[in-house]
Amino acid sequence: MEPSRDISRLLEIMTALRNPDTGCPWDIKQDFESIKPYTLEEAYEVADAIERNDMDDLCEELGDLLLQVVFHARMAEESGAFDFGDVVQSITRKMIRRHPHVFDLSDADTANAVKAQWEEIKAAEKAERAERRRARGLEVDQPQGRLDGVPTALPALTEAIKLQQKAARTGFDWSEPEAVFAKAEEEIGELRDALDKDGADRVRDEFGDVLFVLVNLGRHIGADPEMALRGTNSKFRKRFAYIERKLAEEGAVIDDTSLETMDALWDEAKAFD
């Protein structure tokens, strides 16, 4: 079997891998739950390639992510739930429906009008999904709250900002960053008190409150918390690697190096950011 630019070849490969008689033993035994972590990992590797502006890696990582879609679709087809064509049809239908101003179905011509239209369409889609669930005899939770559409499986920082964005649309929000700074200082004070007086559960709870309000601060100043922290993680890696490299050049062992010496090298590394 030869590589191809045609999606049908990838579908053929996945069918061959999942063949119960002649396929790959590892691929055959997988299910949705076992593949789920790989799907998340591939999405993060796409984000990493974008952050590094590595187009060669991005091409490869997008292929890995596409494979995850094909893998899930193949397992669904085997159970008679849906196939890859259904996935494509679903997203093309959604994109056409959600962009009527592009496909000559609406005259929305401003960003605010498009946003309002988008929310109306999503609400209609949610109602239709609920109706389909009822038709299949599945339970439908009613009524749905404003925050119910935020997936709990998201990374915690991303989930927090999405919860805050949803709440803000109802008016439950601060009007300026200074108010968020004040709340952050209040939450840090409560964390200090918990460290002095309370057990681990209360400390963890108060620490979560501090993180949550800092996410809110990031939203107000236009800094995505997930991306900001990833950037800081990258800086930390580079600065720590500098410390290791400089100590190695001097014949020193990092485990035997004083904190004062490492701090001085850390300050040197900051000059190269």
C-alpha cells in the first residue's frame, strides 16, 4: 500500500489496521476510552508546533491529529453508530449553518450581529441535539444552566476562562482589571490565613480560588492563561538549561550547587530572554 494525498487511503489504512483477522494487535484492542488520551496529546502537540512556528512539525502533527479522528470514526462505524462520512457531513452542515452571512442566507454584516446570530444558531443546535437524544430514548437534563455547555474534560485553566466568559455574558463580571486585582489580593490573603490555620483540603481550596481569579485577571487584560503559562514554562526550561550548561562548563554538579549560585546564574539567563 502506497502513501496518498487522498483521505480515502487513510481510511483504508485504518480499516486494515482494525481488521480482526489480519490487522495490528494493538490497534484492534483499542476502544474510545483507551484512544482518548492520545487524541488529547496530539492536539497539544499541534499547539506546540504552532508555538514553535515549525511548519514541518505542524504538517506532521496535524496528520497525527487527523488519524485520531479517523480512528474514532472507524470504531464508531464498526459499532454501527456513524462513519467518517457522517463526521464530515456533520461539520460541513454546521459550518454552513453557523455562517449564513457568508453563504448568502443572512444579511448580518457587523461583528456584533454575527456574534448574536452565532449564539442563536448554537442554541437551536443544542435544542435539536436534545430532541435527537429523546428520540433515541436517552436522558436529557433539563433545564440546562448557562454554564452547562463548558466541557469538564478541558484543561482546568481553559475550563475556567470559558466558565468566566459564559458568566460574563449574563453581566456577572467585573467592569475593569483593577477590581480583579483587588479580588486577587483578597484571595491571596485567604490563602495565607489557610496556611496558618487550616488543613490541606482548605489550603488546596483557597489556592484554587487564587488560580481562578488570576485566570479572570488574564481575561480582563487580554492574556490567555493557558498560553501565558505555556510561555512561562518555556522560559523556565531555557533558563534552567542555562544553569545546567554553565555549571557543567565549570565542572560543577548541580545537586551540590548552592541556591545562591543557581539564583545568580538564573539572573544571567534572564538577560538572554
